[in-house]
Amino acid sequence: MTDDRSRNERIKEASDYLRGTLAEGLREEITGAIVEDDQQLVKFHGMYLQDDRDLRPERTRKKMEKAFAFMIRVRIPGGVLTPHQWLILDQVARDYANGSMRMTTRQTVQLHGIIKSNLKATLKQIDAAVLNSIAACGDVNRNVMCNPNPHQSQVHAAAIALTRAISDHLLPRTPAYREIWLDGERIAGGEEEVVEPIYGKTYMPRKFKIVVAVPPSNDVDIFAHDLGYIAILDDNGTIAGWNVTVGGGMGMTHGEPDTYPRTADVMGFCTTADVVKIAEAIVTVQRDWGDRKNRKHARLKYTIEDRGLDAFRAEVERRAGVKLAAARPFTFTSTGDQYGWSQGDDGRGHLTLFVQNGRVQDVPGAAQQTALREIAKIHQGDFRITPNQNLIIANVPTEQQAEIERIAREAGLLAPWSGLRRNSMACVALPTCGLALAESERYLPELMTALDEKLAAHGLSADDIVIRMTGCPNGCARPYLSEIGLVGKGPGRYNLYLGAAFDGSRLSKLYAEDLDHNGIVAALDPVFAAYASGRQKGERFGDFTIRAGFVAKTGNGADFHANVGAKARM
Ligand code: HEM
Ligand code: SF4
């Protein structure tokens, strides 16, 4: 029988539950890299092998090996950390990584620039903080996200409890992580069902992403994820159960219309008691039905397109032994964060800070990393990373609020005045991401300064408009769900997408291709002008661009590449 599975499938199968030759590779001092097959496996342990792309030309000239280093992504369900854990990650970043911490769009922390010989020391420190990076990347269930809304603390408590239960249940069981990184005893391999009862030897066909949302906030961007749960409240404000969403995803490839972003479908409603059972059933159906030949067609979104939602639901219900009820009504209002102070039920305060693109660092005039360290040293509540790459200092007693706010203000961590900047996200891209076609994190702030000038001229400075940028079409900052989406096409060049919904429920549409800096500003300025003069009361920018005919409306994923261009706009 021929084996037409993708190469990654064979690597996973032969890896002995994610061990591969990682332990040997770490001891190999002649190179800063690891062998190719292990590069795939190390992702399941929460790491990527990268190289500093800024240094590539010089090192090539000098005939040196690339400047290899690893990125480690920590697993932080719901984005909640204690101040002690924050301090350890901050220390590790300065001792072993490039000095900074990067909060991500999926509520985790990434550390960049860790050389191979420091990996074990880094992971030991992370372990000492009762954290790890298991399944933060790779073909498994990744970090489970959760609305960190501290305003409704009881509902939030239920949502985070559920988040942790789902996360724990779907964690890989292989002891490989402990063996390789923490010098644990080698535990003999067993039967597939024993080692990985849910995943088996070949894990998932592709990454799998789960979120939990608490309306009216859609900050987790539920429609971008494989599986989501929406809290549905009773009239008296307690949780009645959860709507289940399936089949969202962002990634696509330029020039390949068979690949597209897709918003998730609402599949039904279940009680809290059934949530984990349903999650496991959905994971195993995708494990068995997902495409293992073509990785570009391997996400759940394509399984649902190919098989249909009804067939998928029936199989999930059969495996879970649970019949889903009809989905209940819900309303989302936005995907953004509510900056500043909010008071919880118990009188404690929660301060949402703005951290540009999630990059925690000290730069001249803004010692933000130092400031957050100072806050962590005195803070008795917790730190919550938001799905928008921001940070909430949560559960602050009244007597400490002034001091914490002072530290934050002095470091420039309070929300900026610009409505665009307040609603912005960028993926990491250059210099670390090997897939980046263009800059993102290092460029978006500068672009926004230019756009803010135009917005000011039209009187739109304070308007909340969602803008997101990524360095390639994989979509790590979910650009196809932002009102202004910019996706790297090549060095200094971007595709511009418009028309997504402010509440995260509708994808955008390609508006213009291959724009450089001036091209982006020139393309957007007339749209801003039209919005300023022609919008209806309360009309969002994304909705306006459709009504005014700048772009056609995108229904769902398969429709994403349709009706693009001038003709569609006439
Ligand atoms: C489909 C293909 C994708 C691939 C191959 C991919 C690969 C990567 C890589 C290599 C990085 C590391 C960049 C760095 O830190 O230097 C990264 C970062 C990240 N990716 Fe993806 N990614 C994909 C799609 C997505 C999507 C759709 C999401 C979210 C919905 C996502 C979420 C993230 C997050 C949260 C980060 C951390 C940095 C940030 O917050 O910007 N990825 N991805
Ligand atoms: S969107 Fe592309 S460039 Fe940006 S981090 Fe993800 S893979 Fe890298």
C-alpha cells in the first residue's frame, strides 16, 4: 500500500510520542540548529527553531551558519499569571532570551532568541514557576483562550474554570517533555491508547485552537477558531450553558484560492456538564476525518466545508453520546479591550493597560518592562493577558490603585488617544519568523502615525477602528477579521483588506494589492474621507465600506476570494 500521507504524518508516527532525536540533538554542539525532522517535533514542545533574519546577509557573506535561536511559547490557559510567574518569565527573558517578552494574540507569552545550549535551563526556570510550553505549538490542541473580563467576576470564574478543564483534558500525555527538557526518567513506551488516549500516535492533522467567550465581548475572536464556547446566561445572570462554534480559521496562501480564512459556524447548545465531552468528540472526529495528505487543507474548517455541518454534528453527537440543543441567541458588540479601570463585584479594581503589539520591553522614554516588574513586585492580584496583546492588572485593592496607575502612566502603558492604535494588533514577523514576507510588529506603529494624521484631518481620531497587520497570509494577528487588514506580500508590500465587522462576525475582502507605505496611506485616505462625511449614526467603519461600495460583503470562507476588485465595487 502506498503511503500518501504528508511528510509530517510520518515524522509524528516515527517519533515515539514526540521524542524523535531531540535529546541527542541538544547535545550536538557543532550546530545551533537541530535536524529537520526534530524541527517539526520541537513545535509540540512549544518551540520553533528560528534564525535572526536581520543577520542573514552578513553571515552568508562571512560563510557562517545562520544565527539560529529558538522561540519558546508558554502555555497560559486564559492568559492568567500570578505576579510571581510574571517575574520569572521576565527574568528568563533577560537571562536567556533577547531581553523582551512578547504577549501574543492568543494570550500566551513568547520568548525569542534562546540559543540551543540555554533551552534546558530556560525550561527548568519556567517549570519552577509551575508553567510549561507543552502543546503551545504543533498539531495538537493549543493554548485555550478565555475572555479575561473581570467586570463580571462570577461568569468569568466559570469561564476560566471551563478553560482549564478543557486545556487539561486535551493535553498530550506523552512523558517526552519531562524526559527531554527536565531530565525526567525515561518511561517505557506503551500501547497507543495508553500513552495518548485522545490523540494516538499521529496527533491531530493540524493545529487545533479552542476559545471560550463571554458576551457581549468577543475579544477572543471566537469565529477565528476551530472550536469555541459562548457563555449563555439565564435571566438571573448565571450560566445556563454554552453555544458551540466550529470551523473557524485564518490561514491561507497568496495565489491559492483553495485556501481561505473562514468564520466558525454556531453548531448548537450544550450544558456545562457536557462541554469537555463535546470538546473531546470534536477533537477525535477531526483527528479521524481531517486531511492528513495536504497540510494546507488539514484544518477543521476544510473538514466542515467538505463534509457539511450536519454530518459533522451528527458524528460528534454520536461519539459524545450527547444531543446538542438549538443554539441560543447571543450578542457580541466588539473584539477590543476596555482600557482603564473597572470595578469588580467585590470592589477590587482592574486596570487594562495598552502594550503596543504585546512587546514588553524598555525603550528610551518608556521603560515598560521595568514598570511591569515594579508592579509585579507589589501587586497581590493577578496579571491577565488579553487576546488583543494587552495586559490587565487584575484584582487591585483600593489602597494600591493610585500607585499602580502612577507606575503604568509614567511608562506610557495607559491607553493611547488614537482610536486606531487602541484597536491595533500586529504579528511578530521579522526578524524572527521564518515565514514573514514583510515587516509587521516593527512597522505597524509607524504606519499608524501616518494614518492618524489623515484620520485627524477628517475628525476621526477618537473613533474605534480595528486595524491588524501580519507579515504573511497565515494570519497570526487575525487580519481578515479586522476592519482594516494588512497582509504582507513581499518586502515593504501589503495587501489591503476592508469590510470586516467590528464585532468579529464577518470576514473582510481584498480591496487593493501590493501597496507600499505611501500606497496604503493613499488608498485609505479617501475611504476615511467618505466615512467621515457619509456614515450613518453609529455605523462602524467596516460596515460602511460595504454599504458605500468600496468592497463586497464576504458571506463565509468559500466566498472570501469572490467578488474582489473594481468590478465588484461598481
Ligand atoms: C496557518 C499557518 C500558520 C503558521 C505556519 C504559523 C506560524 C507561526 C510562527 C512561525 C510564529 C512565530 C513567529 C515569531 O514569534 O517569530 C507564529 C506566531 C504566532 N501565531 Fe501563528 N501561524 C499560523 C497561523 C496562525 C493563526 C491563524 C493564528 C491565530 C488565530 C496564529 C497565532 C499566532 C500567535 C498568537 C503567534 C504569536 C505572535 C503574535 O501574537 O503575533 N497563528 N505563528
Ligand atoms: S502571520 Fe506570518 S509573518 Fe506573522 S508571525 Fe504568523 S507566520 Fe509569521
